[in-house]
Amino acid sequence: TTGRAVYDLVTGAFVSCIAVDFFTDHVNKILEEVKVDELGILTLARNDDNGTVVTSPMFDLDAANGTTTIDDPTLETGVDRETFDKIKSIVDFSQTWDPQNASSSYAVTLSDSEDNYVISAYPIPSVPKEYDETYIPEFFAIFSLPKADGLAPIVDNVNHEVADSVWSIVIFTVIMGLIGLAVVILLIFATASWFVEPLKWMRSVGDQVVGKFGEELDAGIDYERKKSLPCSPRTELSSLAQEFNKMVAHFSGEGTAKRMQMNDTEKVNLFDFSDDFAGLYQSREDNSAFAFNYSKAAAASDATGQSIDQCHLGPNTKLSSNAASRSSAFGTKVHSGKVYKSPLFLWMVALIVTPIFVTTIVISAVVLRQISNELPSLILPVKEEYLALRESYRFTKTEILAIRVSGVAERAARDTHLLTRFSSWLYFGGMGMPGSFTELLQGGAEECKTAPSDSECQWAKDMHCDCAWNDFYVRGTDTCRAYPSGSRRLQKLYFEGQSQDISWPDGSRYSTSFPEVATSPNTTAWWDNITALPSSVESVRSNYGTTKDRVKTFSALSTVIVPLYNYDKSNDKPLGMHIGFEADGMLAGYWGCDYSFATFPFWRSTEENGAALLRPELCPLDKYGYDARCRGWYDGGKNKAKAGNGTLHVTAPYIFSDGSVVGQSITSPLIDPRNKQYIGQVLVDFLPDSIFKALESDNTKLADGGFPIMITP
């Protein structure tokens, strides 16, 4: 049940209370349409001390003995009293609050005391776009998502996918490491074989020479070096093997060297056989030509500790120059540079260090490539879950926007329906013929047609406008004023219709004499006195038979139109409510603080508004003077009704007749059920401002670069 107190506007005394009972089934249906998540729970709770539940999936009001509260564990919402208090304290509406900050403050998630639920809430009615000191949320829409059922499966799925991917990467890395290790071992083995092969050959030949000692010359000794490995590197070992080969060439087993040249040469002999040959050396001590003087017992010792008189001090034979040169030719080139320039060192680096380094790089590159290949599969489950959440979010957001848009349109459609029903009762005999006129605004168009422009009409500027009406046309400006004693009595309906080219005594007008008339605002003519309106014809007496009948009956609708306009104080309230008549093109209604109906003489038929295409006999191109029958909302609604395609016609956003507002209209036909005569169209103008703002990219984060589009049929 919802209710509102009724007070006397003059005395302020309480008169009564209006109450409306409604079933919560409709609320449940709306909440069921918003599928935030298959596992989520959407609950509507009152903003009171206990959090009284209005509706919740687990709450059956029909079966319950009474109401329940939000902390009822059987509801499975996860909301306890502490959590509900946090929700209520998100914004303190008892203090001055900022609309934008207040709205964004609810974009947070909470957890229950046991951290088993993810909870979010939003106030109903929604936070106003402008500060309203009287605003207090009546309800909270609370969404609860169990972590165990909602988030845990997602986390487990992602963890499982990640573990599988990591395990495959580990296995691949181990396999590549083993392959690399095998390659390195093979390279080290090959390198060791290259370096050891000449040493093995030298050892083999040496063993044969020693083993054949004392035997015949070269008997059974294999001096030939057989290379077992191709492409052996040349290092110091290669030179050593070459020199060794020269040394042992034709080496005899009897211990004598075969003379390769006949020249006398002498080799330095370091063998210490001094005791064995002492007699020989002593026999020559008198020979001055013999360089070794064995008898000098007091001779000094050299660095090795050996007595100098026991050292060989030079050759005993004279060497020829050819022998000396040949002797030097048999010498080995000794490497005397730095170690890192040694061929052996360089080959070791090239054959051991470099392959290991290259193998490490290759393994790392292959593993990184494998990781990069596995990374998409690692990210894929996270991406899929993220996209699923984003898709669910977009769907829910779009659905909420659709509900929001339909809510704005439904309000205007409801007002149109109510106005159509009351109008039908009055015009088609459901109620008695009104005995008098309710006071109307008249003469505005006739007064303003001589103004310099449509914005300089003093008559319109002098009209009343109460800031409490929250009218769109003065919202946020200083053109309205306050009326302490109330302004309801100042809200009057209007009517505007052309008084020229009247075809019949009843005021009907089906053609125009343009360009003889209406070539400028000043050459148009308008009804400005109710008493001058075409009156009833006895044979066609009805509530809509003549212009005067239609205006008189319409004046009785002030008890419906003004309350429909006043009851809604939000920014989504209707801009105006009108009726356009088929017989004379008159438009009558109420527009709040907007008195632009007085500028109807300035309206002109143009190619942009398409009036000449709709009704060329009434509104030829360049003709001045507003005619409801030449407008798209009227023509579209009329054609739809006559074609039997429904009675409600919703226009796409279009520029209103004053050229300053882009809005929408909902129309419904007035057809006499007794004779099916078409009388006109009921019109409710509304501003889809909240729809436009809801669809703005700043307010609707569907995706990066994404934006919603509303398409009208």
C-alpha cells in the first residue's frame, strides 16, 4: 500500500489520505526480468529500521504468516543487520548531499559478516540528478551473490586451467633441458676426443719404442699417425705431435739414431754419467782444447747445485753453418703470447664454452616460445570468464536501460491512457454535458502575432510560472518565481485555433485560401474570444459538434490534465498534454510554464517539417499558422488508428514546433464508439532527457569504445 496525505491548500488543514493497494506480483515480475546473474538473489527491502522485505525469490508472501526482514536466514541473501546498516549509511541523506557523489557511492560491493556473499545495493527511487532536500530512499534493491556458488567455480576453473598450463610448460622445459644436456655432453665428448687423439698416438709410439729397445732397427714399430676424427682442429697439440713424429722417425730399437745428414752435429747430453766416464775425462785434462776440466775440485756450483767442473761447457765438435741452420729448422715454434690467444684455448672456448652458451640460449628461446604459445591458453580461461562476466554485465545493463527507457515511456503512455479515457467519457456522453466553461487562456496567438519575433511576445512573458512546478522550460533558470499562497489556481488550460477559411458554420476548416492569407504571422487569424466561437447547430448537437462544443467540453478536463501534470515533480514529468481536433486543426491543452502556443502564428510549413507533404490542402509550403493536422505526431497516430494497427502511437524524437526542444510524443485517437467518428488525437509530450542521459557513454560503461543505441520503430 502506498499513500499520500491531502491538505487544504488555503488553510493547510489535513483533509484525508489517499491510499492505493497493489499486489507485489508485478514487482516480482520486474525483478525477475532483471537477471543480474543466474545464481544471484535480488531482493527489494524497505528503508526502515528492520529492512522489511517487499519481495525476494525465497520469500512467499502468500504462504507466510506475515512480513519478514532482510536478515531472515531463510531468504539466503547473506544480508545481516550489520550489513543492512552499512547499506543505509552509504549516503546520509539527512545531511546536504551531492547528487553525483551520492549516486557513485552505491557503486561499491560489500561482504556479509562471514564473507560468504558479495553484496551490492541501490536506492529506490533512484538518486535525483539534482539536489532535493526531501529525498529519502523508500526501498533498497539488494543483490547478493554467493561466493561458493558464484565466484568459487570461476576461480577453480581458472586455477585448474593455469595448473595444467604450468605443468605442460614444466614438462616441456625439462625435456628441452635434457636434450640440451645431451647435446652438450656429445660436444664435450667430441672435443675431448679431438684433444686426446694426438696424445694417445704419441703414447702408443713411445710405448713401442721403449718396448723394442735393443732390437733391430725399426723392427715392427708403427710410426704412422692415423687420424680417427675428421676436421681435427690445429692447436699446440698438433705442433707437438708433428715434432714428435719427426723425432721418432726411423728411430732404432738399438738406441742409435739414423743420421739424416752427414754433417757432424752434437746434441747437449744432460745424462749424469760422470762417475762412469771420470777416467776418460781425467785423461784429457792436459788437453787445453777440451772444454771440460774435471780436475778443478774447488769450482763453483751453478743454480742447480751441480758442480760446474762436472758440466758440459760446449760442443767438442765444430758445427758447420749448414748444420746449425738445419738444427734450428727442427725446432718447435713456442707460443709466447697471452693465454686467451692460444689456439688451444680458443678451440676449447669454441668447442666447449660456445656450444654450451649457444645451447643455453637456444633452450631458453625455445622454452620462452613455448611459454608464449602456452600463454594464450593460460589466459584463455580467464579471458573467457571475463568476457562472460562482461557479456552478462552488458546484457544486464542493456536490460536495465530498456526497463528505464520503457519506464519513462510507460509513464507518458499511462498519462495518455488516462487522458484519453476521461476525454472519451466527456466527449462521447459518458458524462453529462458541462453547463459552463472552466476558465481558459485565450487570445495569446492573436496577441503575439504582431510581435517582432516569436521570442518577443510580452503576453507570454507576463504569464505565471511557479518554480515549484519544476517545469522543464524554466528548470535551472531565474525566470520562475515562488508563490507562497499556492499557484494551483493559476494553472489554466489553453486553446488555439485559426479563425480564417472556415468551411462550415460549425467551425470546420478543411482548406486554405493561401496565399491570400497566412503569408506572414500578422496575416493569420486566431480565435481570441470564447463567445465568438462557432456555436451549436441544433441538428448536430453533441459535445464535439462545433468548435465551441469542443472547447467547452475540453475545459472540463482541467480537473484531469493539471493533476496529471502536477503529481510528478521529477525531471521526467510530461512537458505538456493536449488534444488536436480533426474538424478545425485546433490544439488545446496545458504546457506548464511554456506559453509557446501563443507563437503559433510564427509556425511555417517548410520542407524540413514536412507539413506540406502530410496535408497539402491545409498547409502548403510557406504557409504560416500552426495546424495540428499537419504535424507528424497527429498524422502518424491517425493513420495507425484507422489502419487498425493499435491505438497508441509513439514518435521518434523530433524537434517541437517552437524549434527549441527535441522531445517525443505519445498519441491516442479519440473515436466515438457509437458511430466510429474520428474526432482527433490525444497528445502527451515528454522529454526523454533521462533516456538520453542514461544512454550517454559516460553513464553507460558497456565496453571500451562501446555505446548503447536506442532505435525507435
